[in-house]
Amino acid sequence: MWWLIAAVGLGIPLVVTAMPEFGMLAVGAVAGAVTAGVGGGTVLQFIVFAAVSVALIAVVRPIANRHRGQSPQLASGVDALKGRSATVLERVDGGGGGRIKLAGEVWSARALDGDQVYEPGQQVDVVEIEGATAVVI
């Protein structure tokens, strides 16, 4: 019974602080409760609690940290437009006076290389979006 109380007690800070380590300790406490339920002695209960908790922290924590540092897989907004192809509608050069059709919309555009010129009908790739202007190559 004490192990289940400890598991609930460790689950509360997990919810409040969003620190996954508390959840791993709570799972270790549940494993201790299961050990007590099958007749394991006090020393064995603590060994199971410690082993399960340490194993979870050693295995799950690095995986969680790796996923926390990754950027989202799904790009949205202007980030989703980077790398897409567009069709030149009006002459595009380094000055930024041209227009392209990108994702069904007309955008102002300029060439990444100031010496490069793209004529209407050509396909270009969007490198970056600066404000309302697409930078293309």
C-alpha cells in the first residue's frame, strides 16, 4: 500500500513540473508494489524500485532529450514555402521587382544572386522568405 501512495506522490510533481523523471520513479514505485503483492521482502522491494527507476531514467531520459531538441517534422507558414518550386510571372532579378507564383499565390521575388535574371515561365526554387518577398534561385 505504501508503494502505491509513493507512486501517487511522485505522480503529482510529474504533472505539476512536467519533469519525466518523477514519472519514472512513480513506475519504479508501482514495480515495488507489485513485488510486495507477490510476497517479496522489503529489501527486494527496494531493490526492484531502484532497479526499475534507474533503468527507466537511463533508457528513457536520453531518448526524451533527443526528441526535445528536434525541430518539428511538419513545417508551417513561411517555413513550409522554403525549398518549393515556383513559376516566374514577371522578370525577377536582384533588384526585387519581379513576381512569382508560389503555392497558388502571387509573391514578389528577388534573385539570391544579384546578377542572375529569371524570365517569365522559368521555374525557380525558393531559398528564403524575407517579409513578403521570396528569395529565389
